[in-house]
Amino acid sequence: MNRRDSLKAIGFGTLSATMLLDACKPGDKKLAEETSDSPKTDDASRQPNEIERDKKLNDEKFFNDHEMATITVLADIIIPKDARSGSATDAKVPDFIEFIVKDKPYNQVPMRGGLRWLDLQCLNRYDKTFLDISPTQQLALVDEIAYPKKAKPEMQQGVAFFNRMRDLTCTGFFTSKMGIEDIGYVGNAPNKWTGVPADVLKQYGMEDV
Amino acid sequence: MSDLQIKKTSTVYDAIIVGSGAGGGMAGYVLANAGLKVLMLEAGPFFDPAKNSSQLKWAYESPRRGSSTNTRNFGDFDGAFGGWDLEGEPYTTKDKTEFYWFRSRMLGGRTNHWGRISLRMGPNDFRGHHIDGLTDDWPITYDDVKPFYDKVDRLIGVYGTVENLPNEPDGIFLPPPKPRLNELYIKKGAAKAGVKVIAGRGSVLTEALPGNKDRGACFFCGQCGRSCKIYGDFSSSSCLVIPAMKTGNLKVITNAMVREVLTDDNGLATGVSYINKDDMQEYQVKGGMVILGASAGETARLLLNSKSANHPGGLANSSGVVGKYIHDSTGSSAGGWLPQLMDRKRYNEDGTGSIHIYAPWLKDNKKLNFPRGYHIEFGGGMGMPEYGFGFGIQNVNGSVPGRDGKPREAGGYGAGLKDDVRRFYGTDFGMAGRGMSIARADNYCEIDPDMVDKFGIPVLRFHYKWSNDEINQAKHMQETFQSIMHEMGAKYGPPEGPETNYGLEAPGRIIHEVGTVRMGDDPKKSALNKYCQAHDCKNLFVVDASPFVQQGDKNATWTILALSMRTAEYILAQRKKLNV
């Protein structure tokens, strides 16, 4: 089968053959821009029980409004907007985190408990929850749990919570459309792999390996 | 009066094949193309990679960004419906056994998601008893199987390089993909550590397969594990079963869970009985011969559940070996990251979804405290971020200076963290050993005396324990990994220690379990002859990995394909002589 026929055989619904071939050029981000962020529902690659389970998860609600608001603030502290891309919220990371704790319930107690632990820290210090203290105060508290090697022993549970929150935020951001573009991933498109480019081989002295 | 009854048809197929994986698929392909009327029963649903693959989906097209679920154990986009834990289909263990059994109920079985790593067993794998007396010899040699390996290479396609290694036979190779940048570091570091790294061997069409118009040449998306929409890699569904159906001689019934093989008063197989999972009704079908390709566990289970007056210990089991000698590959892994690769230039590094490089076993066991060996599979590069990307940044971002040359505090948040994730992208790599474990009669599966599954079929019970041979092999893997990573100039953690058996995966986790219906010349010590024909029942054959006497440090699939082709051709020759 020649390459043009095989590309046609993939049968992309929304993409023309031209766009596919264009996407073969290095650094071309056309494919990423054309596809939407939301998962498809009528999908020949999903089994009926999977579609049913995802629907059921989507109908559930785990975090209450206060928890979601706290998660939102934390997520944007962890991944803020910068020159290259938007914030965690811009990439819908809080919604991702809500889905993940429903999909992977072992996250539920650590996340719920961690959020409450955080609020207790703030209530004890300021008589207010994390959401209601000032941004400066928020960052001061985050500083106490964001650096595992220098955190005080009594903050260790907060460190564990923040590690988890950071993990989920980073993964939620960098696997989103915005995040994948930010990280500069080139791929997920038909191409011809001919090895590491010559200039890169030269850069690392790997021409003779 | 109940609606439930056994529906029997009068059609007598030339052959009934149970299972549509590598073995069943190949048997069906050969026999259908030879004009036999074949019925194939598959316990799972129909699956055509062209329609059903998740290939080329972005991570964000999955709400869990590609992470696994209980029904898709290797990731949301993975080609295999799992898996370890099938609803209503339990298995048991005894005597503190820890055994994990992966079942992939779908057309093509596990060949939809496997790593496409295609290694021939070598002369010392078929006949290794002379090395240390620990293993039983196969009744056949590499030379008996070589013609079939050659035919499989031509029929299905495999890439690699000719290396002339004594126990790592070369194939008829398509060109291998070049290493990724991380893999060049691995190759260089491994050489310094005394580990020879060669091109990987994978069943991926890096070039168009001569004479085949149905399959496309690989376009290097790196997603073989999702199964390939253009049939660029080997799945039994795409490469064997679907083409065989086009001959008009192969009928496939899906969602058919076979309960037992039926025999007549002479002890010959007459067909099978199965439950249709769609209508939950019972059926019996007739065949001139029965060919089992249901996987090592399921085939043994089927035989043991097919008791009759002529076969009181289970079909084909007068020797008592059915279920015994089950063995899985050993497996232990490690990984790290390369500070040299921080701030990498981005380019498409997807490559193929099978190994670009690997290290065959070339060491001398006389100097070691364990028998035989393992190969090492390597990987690393700038792949698509999926769930887990960015995890654990606090473990790495404090160990190198920042852009300003000043020391960094591990962890953090904000603009600096965002920058860190960008800097570290593409620096990581991994390696995994896959080795030969010794087949032992004392590792076995049997029928649980009490439990049935939701279909009423008695389930398997496993009894399996690693020995010091395997544990010491895993220790050596860990030491070797440390040495390689050190020579690479990588950053990495400490090796796995005795408390985890040196990272040795639990039995069954590598999903290379073989050997439950071993072949041999002596009917007292084996269930099948050297053509995988049952000693006790001449119209019964086994074509999955059950007949393996002893696996090598080579993934089983290519050998399953070669042996199944050999058995199918034997069947055709015997039919010509009217012996079957």
C-alpha cells in the first residue's frame, strides 16, 4: 500500500489529506490547533462499558464549591499564565482534577483531607480560610509546603498534599492542548523517522555512536 | 419450561479453532488459505484496528489523559481490553502464591497491545539441558523451526540487523529505526559498561511489505501499543484473521466463551461447547479437528475441564502434565534522566512503538550465581505528554543549577516550575530486563475444586513461586542497570534491594506465561507430540504458548507464530495422507 493510500485509509473525519501532509513538517502545529479539547462520545475505539462508566463519572460531583475554589487558586499558583501560555485554569485543570479524583478514588481522601489541612493552617493563623487570606499570605503558606527539603517537620502533611496537587496540576496542564503546545511536543502525526537530526547529533557529539 | 437449552448445529467444520491470538490466528490463516472450512471462536468482541484503534488521538482526547482503568490496564488508548481483573471471571491461588493473569478478551487477543518485540528462540533455548542440566530439551531444535521463522518474517515483517550472534538468530529483516537521542546515550554508556546494544527487532513495517497490498508502511507515530489503523504492525486481528476471513473459508464467532472440548466414545474430539455472551445461550459445534489457541492458561483450563471416560484426568492429560511447568519471563526495571539533555531542541522523535535498541544476553553464566540470562529493552525520548507527565518534579529540579547557574530548591511552584517542566522534557529514559525463568513441575495451574466463573466454568488455581535462580537474575539486572546508568552520566536512584526481590515482578506480570501443555516425544512426560498434536487424541492440536517446553529469554510471540504455522502445515500434510 503506498503512503498516500495508507493515509487515506486512516479516515480522519475532520482533517484533509493536505493538512496531514503539512503536519509532517517539523515544528508544524497545525494538527494541534484543529482538534478540539473535548473527548468524543460516539467513538469506535471505546467499549460500551467504558462509555457508560465515563458518563457515570461525569454525572457525579465530588468536590464541593469551596474545595473547587481552593483548588482553582492553588492550580494557578502552581502553573500561572506566562509569556508562552495561559494558566492552569485557562487549560481547565480544576475540572481535570475533579474528574481524576472520581476516576482514581485513592486521591479522594488525600485531596479532601489536604485541602482541609490547608484551611486549618489558615484558620489557626488568620481566622480565615485559604481563599479569604490575601495573595501574599497565600504564597507565604505555600512557601512552607512547596519545598520538601526545607519544610518544617510539622508541615510534612502539607508537603505531601502539595506534592500531589503539583503533580496533578502539572500533568493536567501539560497534557492539555495548551500545555502540549507549550512543551513543544512535535509528533502524533504521520512522518518519516530518519534518526536524530544532524545538527542535534553534532550538538551532543553523537555522530559516531 | 425454561428457554435455556443447548443449541446444536449439524454443520461439521473441517477445523474448529479456539482463540484468535497469534497462534489461533496463524492456524486459521494457513488452514483457510488452504481451502479448509474453519470456525474460529473468540471469547471477546470483534476488533479491527482500522476502525477500533485509538491511534493518533491526543492525550486530551481522553478525560484521564491516557491513564489506565480497570478495564484498560495499560492505558486509556491501549489496544487491549483487559486484563488482570475480568468481571465475573475470577481465578484463585494457593499456598501464598502471588500470580497475576492477564486475559485480553478481543479479536487478536494480546497481539493488539503487545510491544511487537520479535525475537527468535536460539539453538540453546530449544536444547539447553547440556548447559547446566536445569532445563528440559524441546523435542525439536532451532533447525526444525527455522524454516517457519523465515516464513513468518516474510509473511508478517520484522525489522532488525544481522548480527551473527550464536543464540540470537538473525531474521529476514526490514531496516530498523534509528535510535533516539536518549537511546544513543544508552548505547554509548552500555558499551562502557560491557553491555552490547544492537538494533531492536520489532514486527513493524518500516518499509512496505513486498507482495502485501493490505498493510501500510509504518508512519512512525510511536503508538504500536494502540494497534495500527493501517496495519503497519503485527496484530493477529489485522494480519491474520481478517485476511483469512476474506478467503471465505474462515467464519469467526465472537463473544463465544468455550467451556469444553467434546469427545466421542473413541476419545476423539468432535467439537466444542460454548456460551454465546450476546444471547447467553448454549451452543455446540462440530469439527473434524479441534485446535486450541486460547493462551497457555485458558487452553490448560479447557483441557482440564474436558473430562470424559476416555480422558478422566482431562483431555490429552494421561501424562498428568497439563497445567504444570507454567513459567513467565523474569522482569525487573530501572530508569533515570540525563542532565545533558536539558533544554533540548524539539523535533519529532516518536519513531516506532517497538524497541529501537536492545541488549541481547551475551554473558558467561559460569561466572554468575544464576542460570541463563535476560535481554534488556530500552527506551526514552520526547514522546507525547500523557497522564503522569510532570509528576515528581521535586525529585529532579533541585539537583541541577537553575538557568542563572545558582543552586535550586527542590519542588516549588509558579513561573519557575513551569520553566522547569519545559527544561526537563525529553531527559528521561528507562530499561527493563526480560529473562528466562526455569520451567518447573512445581509451578502449575489446576482447576479450583470449588469455584466457577459467571458462565459456570470451573476456574484456574495457580501455585507458583520464584526460586533463587530468578531472584539472583533480577539482582544482576539491577547491578547491570546501575552500571549502565553510571556510564551514561545519568542521574538515577538506588537499585532495588532484597526486600523487593531486586524489583523482580510477580509471576504473570510480564504476561509471557507459557508451558502448560508441554510437547515431548514421551507420552508419559508430555501432552503433545513435536507437532503439537495431542498424544491421547490425534485430532486435537495446541497452537498457543502452552506447548513450550522451556522459554528462552525471548518474547514468545514470534515462536508461537512459527510453531502454529508448522502445526498447521503438518495438519495439511496429514490430511493429504488422510491421517487426520
